[in-house]
Amino acid sequence: MKKKPTQFDKFTKKKSNAAIKEQFKQEKRKFKKEREEYFDRKRAEAKGPGRQAPQPGKDKSQHPIPKDRDRLSNIQPPTSNLKPQTSNLLMPLNKFIAHSGVAARREAADIVKQGKVKVNGSVVTEPGHKVSSKDDIRVNGKKIFLAKNLVYILLNKPKDYITTTDDPHGRKTVLDIIRKATPERIYPVGRLDRNTSGVLLLTNDGELSQKLTHPSNEVKKVYHVGLNKPLEKKDFDKILQGVTLEDGQASVDVLAYPDVKDKTQLGVEIHSGRNRIVRRIFESLGYDVKTLYRVVFAGLTKKNVDRGKWRFLSEKEIRDLKYFGKGK
């Protein structure tokens, strides 16, 4: 008798068959074709008007796509040709701050509103105020500049580190771990609380950071949750239906047991970026979250990165983050 598909299948190993293999091949071909067309258009745009993008399948040797190579932590970061604006074109003040590596774009807007930024000696509190690289821009009295090189680092965050650029209480931050990785000023994309470990992206690419943290893009995250007691069936169903928290309704995309024999361990897929959302969902039903580990963020995993270690993203990973759209 054929086994009926369940919502747990995403967290269990599936048996391969000819149909699945063929579907995978078709999806792979489709993705490669879309990717080639996308980068052909970008190359044509970079060359200027009047030049057409080459048709898919024609003379691809002129536009080779770099092969994927892993960059481990003892190797220099790949040089990205997708750099922020370094000309004297005007841009919003919070975007300038983000591209300087001080903070993500939304956090930069808060910094501006708090009156911590001066432009040419005057305090500016409007994040959309237009500036250029010719302006003297200072955050908390320190002059900032646009980053010359974009850097992307994947960190397998350990517990007891906070995801801020600095801490007035002297606690350890994730920047302490990667301090010697690059001379560029980078910052975490999104947050993991102090007791949560796992995949964390750090970069000075403000545009990408904005894309990955904006709710409209519904970036997926997968967590491994360890509870203080087995999750009851009624509570399992409540979580799937959605629970009411102090800041509104909260739901998950997928909830499953990685091992059906141990119901204290859960796999959770979610796209919400609200503060401590996974912990609060289980705590609202009377459970204590003993361990919380993020295993996937925007398609990035901890593969080949031990706890407390880091590596630079490969060129392919960088392209994928920039290319993939909503929900990828």
C-alpha cells in the first residue's frame, strides 16, 4: 500500500525514483536557463545601451559562469564585482550608512532618527536625506566611508554571543569571532538571540541585507528545537493553526519531528522575522525551549562550518542570494 504524503516528509529522507530524478533534472535545466538569461541581460546592461543581450544557447563561451569554489576561513574573500555605488551620485543617508558597513539599512534609519548622524557638521534626522561620497558624514562622531569591497561571511554562531556590532555591557558579540577576517566593517543580517546558535550571515552589502530581512521577501529559516518535554498532539495542531502572541498571530510554515520516537525534538520552518518568534510560540503553550539551532537561512546551511567557525561565501552563493526572489 502506497504511503500517504505527510507534512513531515520535508524533514525525512525520501526514496528516490525515476520520476523524482527526472523532475529534478527538468528543474535544474530550467534554473540554469533562467540564470544564464539573467546574467546575459546584466552583462548587456553593463556594456551600455545599443547592445543586445546574447540569445540563450548561443556562444556561451564568451560569457562563462565562474565555477563554484568553497572559500574557507583561511582564504581571502572572493572579490565581488557587485559593488556599492562609489561615485558622487546622490543616495539616501540610511543607504549610505548601510553601504559603509555601520549597520543594516533599517537599523541605519533608526540611527539617523535618533540624531546620531551629522552631515557636513549638521545633525540630520531624516533617513531619506540625499548625500554623496563628497559629504562629511559622521556617526557618533566617527567619519564613515563607502565600503570599497563587498564581503560575505557565513558564521556558525555559538551560544552566549550577541548579534550586535558592539555592546555597552561588554558582552561577547559575533564580531569578536570574525574580527580578523576582513578590514571592512561588516554587520549581521538579522538577529539570533544570545542563547540561539546556528547559521548567521554577516556582510557590508546593505542592499542585500535589506532584501533578506524585509518581510515582503519571506526569506525561509529552518530551526531545530529542543523542548523540556514532549510536544503534545493538541499543541502540535495549535501551532500549525497559529497561536496568538502579545504582538499578534504567529504561525509556522512546517512543523515536524525529525525523529518520531523523540517528540521533544522538532523541526520548524518559518519565514517571520519577528523577535524571538520560535521561542515565544512554544513558551506560549507552556514549553521551555532548551536548545534552538538555526540550520538554514536563505538557502545557506552550516555545511563544512563547525560551531564557532566561519567561512567566506562562494561566488555562486553570492549570486544565488542576489538572484533568488521571494520565498527562496
